[in-house]
Amino acid sequence: MNTALDIAGSTVIGSILLLAIISLLFAVNDSNVEMSRIQVTQEKADVLADILSDDFNNAGIAVPDSVSAVITADSMSFGFIGDVDGNGIPDSVKFTVVESSDTTGSIVSTLTRRVNTGIVDDYVFTNISARFRFYNSTGNETSTPVDVYSVETTLQAVDNIEFKDNRALGFVQWRVLLRNIRR
């Protein structure tokens, strides 16, 4: 009789331990998926920051002194002239943020990069929220293109797939001194 009770007790204890291990496995898996999504989204923001920084650093290159290199400067767009492709010919580059609503009413931000006022955007980055802030040579904020000395960019990348009612976010903020702009 004791043997049957021992077996029943061991089965119950073993089942409880097995359920605990399985629930721990699910929790670790969910955590791993969430961390992977955050890492990929942050990498997306970092790569985009590198692309923008490279272009910003070329603003003013191969531009005559008589021409203002900054074309537009507001929180949703930044346009400038510079040799971004390295061929010695100045290019016109414009980054624009467009916000629209999707079918659920959520705001969707898109960042586009257009070179030489082409018909087609060179790059279109969806689920990217970007804001530009411009500063003059004394460090004061400005929106006058001819006074722009540096640009601060804030990017927020959003994962396009929800997981447990959450979207992963990536965030990057940096300031670039436009050292090739002549004043």
C-alpha cells in the first residue's frame, strides 16, 4: 500500500515540476523573442543613422561659395546640396518625414530620401519617426536655411509586427556639425 502512495505522490510532484519547467521554458522563449526584436529594431535605427550621417557629412562638398548648401530646414524635412555620391558633382538631397494613418487609425511615419529631385525616392524607410532640429554657429536653434551650422536628428524605429500587444522600439539621437558648409 505504501508503494502505491509513494508512486502517486511521486507522480504528482513530478507533474508539478514538469509544468514548472515547461512554463519557465515558455517565459524564457518569450523573453528571447522580445530581446531579439528589440535588438533588430535598434540595429535598424543605427544603420539608418549611419546613412543619414554619411549624407549630412557631405553637405556643402563641391558647392560654390556663392550658393547656400542648405535648401530646407524644418522639423519634418532637411534638404541640402552636396556631393553624396563622390563624383565631384553637387547633388540635391532631401530627407522628408511623412505621417499618415493606417486602416486601424494608427500613425505610420515614413522617412524618404530623394537625390537630385528624381521622380522616385532613393530610400523609403517605413515605421521610422524622425525629427530634425537645426542650430546656428552660436548654438541657438534656427529654421533659417542660410544660418544652419549643425543638425540634430532624432530617429525612432518601430517594429512592424506586434508581439503580445507591444512593438519593439529603437532610438537614436545625434548631432552633426555641417563642417563643409561655407558661410
